[in-house]
Amino acid sequence: MQVLTVIQKAGFELNLSICNFVIYTLVKGSKLEKALRFLIKGYCDLNRVKDALELIGKMPSKGCPPDMVNYYTVMAFHCKKKIIEEVKLPMEKMVVNSELISDQVTYDTLIHTLSKHGHADDALAYLKEVEDKGFHIDKVGHNAVVNSFSKNGKIDEIKSLVNEMYSKGCIPSVVTYIAIIDRFFCMGKIDEVKKMW
């Protein structure tokens, strides 16, 4: 798997025989979970997310219940492809079709993934929704959303979110302010940069 990662980072595409060999080797080495993760990611990379979800659905009957990573892979695919309305589907399936429970890590992962792919509004809406459910999203999660807004140039949303952070006792960090200062600087708002500094 380490060699495979190096090959991919070097820019080489994986062909069918390499993928088959990897899956065969993992199964033979009693690493069925890793083989299935590899296959699920492969399906997503080929835009065959329905096949990925179908495979996840069949895993329990094969004696290998899906784990969080399997579901995160599908969620990340939807975010990357900007199919936001489908992001929650794997999360719902995770709860219904297995004994996995949506926990803090699940929500943090979803907020970070949405933010990373430029869906700041969706990430913020989700952040508020999960906090209403009683989960606490820390400053790292908030920073992901702030950074996403910053890249989109949405200064008013950033200011509003930072004020909310203070009101909730989630004090912004240096990382928060660097994202904001960077955006102001790129927009030529030097006076705002000085105020933030």
C-alpha cells in the first residue's frame, strides 16, 4: 500500500491489473477491510458511487461490517463532486445499516470535508445543526469554515462567525485571524488588516 501511494503521488495512473493485484494481495494477507476500502475508493474515483454504496450494504453479510472510513470515503466523493444534497445519505445509512453511531469525529469530518471543497455555507449550516443536537464543534472545525469563507471572499460571513465563536466561548485562534487577515490583504483592505492585527 505504501508503494501504491508513492506510485499515485508520482502521477502514474493505476490500471486494472495493478488494482486487481492489490485487492488479491490484501485478501490473501487477511486484510479484507483494507481490500474493501480500496475497492470503495476505486468505485468513487470512477464515479460509480452507487456501486460503492451497494458494496457497503453487502459487507455485513460477508462477515465484514463497514467502518467509518468506508462511509467517509463516499461522503468525501459527494463533496468533491459538489453533490451536496447526497452528502447526508451515507451518514444516514451508517446509522441504519450498521451499529456505527454518528459521533463527534463524524461531524467534524463532514464539516472539514464540506469546507475543504468550498461549501462554506453548507458547512456552517451543518455546524449549527450538529451543535443544536448537543455536539461541540471546536475552534479547528470553526477555522475550517472561516478558511472556506475566506477563500470565497465572504467577509461579512467571517465576521459573523467569529462573533458567534466568541459568544459560544470558542475563542478564535491565530489560525482564524491569519485566514481573515490574508483575505483582507488580498482585497487591498489594509486598514482592516491593521484592525485585525
